Amino acid sequence: MYKILNQESETVAYIQHMMILNKKREKVIGLVIGDCFFGNDTKVIGKIIDQKVYLLNGEIIGTIEANKDKKDPELKKGLMLEAWDILSNIKSHTSDWITITKKWSKKSFIEVLL
């Protein structure tokens, strides 16, 4: 399991089995496919490059690090169904090249997923 951190290094979400889970790990709020991530939208929102999460415009929206705090919780069937719902609605799973910047987005990671 991995943590997604905001600019202030606060945990805002988790990645487990390519599912992006909310902070309480009780709801699927997005998916990771390859290096691309998706939310409730049907297309790519951004990419993960070198442990950073970028929007398509190149702005940083988060960083990723291994979660060494606890053992990974067991996945519940409901989470798998939520993930399948997001996956089955994805219409476009590719994106253009992203020119990365060092600028942090004014939007939050959770905001862009929902």
C-alpha cells in the first residue's frame, strides 16, 4: 500500500491494488492503470512519474510514498465493486505527453478525482 501526500506532506489518500482509496480506506475514489490515474471522470486525469502525481497540465497534485505504518487491510468485496464501476466507465485510457513542472496545483488531489 502507498500513501498519497499533499504539498504539506499530509496523507490524503491511499493506493492499494491499483485502487485509490479515501483517507479512511472505506471508499474507492479512483484507479491507477499503468502510470495514469482516473477518478469519477471517464478519461485520464493525470500521471504518476517518479513518485509524484501530476495533472495533465504538468502541475504536481501529490507525492507517493510506501505506507510503512500498518499492515495492508484486507480488501472488502464492496471496494472491488466500486473499482469495477469506475473501470467499466472509462472511455479514454491514454493521454498526451505531459510536460512536468515544479509548480503545485491550487486544486487538491481529492477535488480532481471527484
